[in-house]
Amino acid sequence: MAGHSSAVASHTGNNLFLRVVAALSTLAGWCSAGMIVAAVAITCQMIIVRFVLNGSTVWQTEAVIYLVIAATLVGLPYVQRLRGHVNVDLIPISLPPRPRFFMAIMTSLLSITIVAIMLFYGFDYWHFAWDRGWKSDTVWGVRLWIPYLAIPVGFGLLLLQLIADLVAVLLGIDKPFGLEDI
């Protein structure tokens, strides 16, 4: 069943922690959008160099790939703040308020655990590339710690947003799953 969710962006109230995390998530969203715009501009430049000027491209394809992947990872907290991730809300909608609250707490804790694990291993992977001085096997030879930095940054900001969502529900600033009681 397709339709528009009744959920809105997470609320922050007057809570300083929630407002700071919301600002960081919004900044991450803007950075993500900037990376997408840069990737599109580089793609257009690459098309002009290849087909109009009949020249070769060295760095453009790799840069576009890294930018789009980084935009996806860095944009995660912004999408979470807007509740834009794909979800199945049939069960939360059908539950009474108290069980919905406990389900929101359990799913938040599970999400926080999974993202914390991803952050741990993502940081480890980034640090490994940094420590070993990995470079890509292309002519451009980009130092891989630079694009890999999007992994811990994206998951770290997503973890912060998930914690903020949990805090907002626990403090009663936001409703579980963003759904009003019917």
C-alpha cells in the first residue's frame, strides 16, 4: 500500500542536545547535496572533455563515484531527521500508545547498536587505509583515506541522530515513530 506517511521531521523542543544534533544533521544534508551537485558538474565536465574536446579524462569517473558514495553516507543523518528512510508503519499505527512507545524504544536501541557496530568497523577500515597509506590503483592515485572518511563521519552522525531520536521519545518531546495518538 503506497501512501504518504503522517510522520514529520523529528522535534527538538528547547533541548540543547537535540537542537545541536538537528543542526549537525541538517549541515550533513547540505554537504550531501553539495556533493551531489559537484558530482553532476564533474560529470558534465567529463562529457564535454570526452566528446566535445576529444580529450581523455583521468580523475572524473573516480571522483564522481567517491562523491556519490560519500553523499549517500553523509546524508544518512539528515534523512533520519526527516524520517525519510523507508519504513513499514503498519504495526506501529495499529498499536496502542504504550506498546508503540516500547516498540519505538526497542527499535531505536537495536538501530543504535547496529549503527555503532558499523561506526566501529568503518572507523577501523578508515584508520587502516590512513595508517597504511593506501592509494587507488588508478592514474589519479587518490589517497583512499579521504573518500573512506565518509564511512565513520556518516555513521557517526547517523548514530548521533538516532540517539537524539531516542532521547526525544524518552523525554516526551517527540512521539514514537512520529505518530500522534489516535
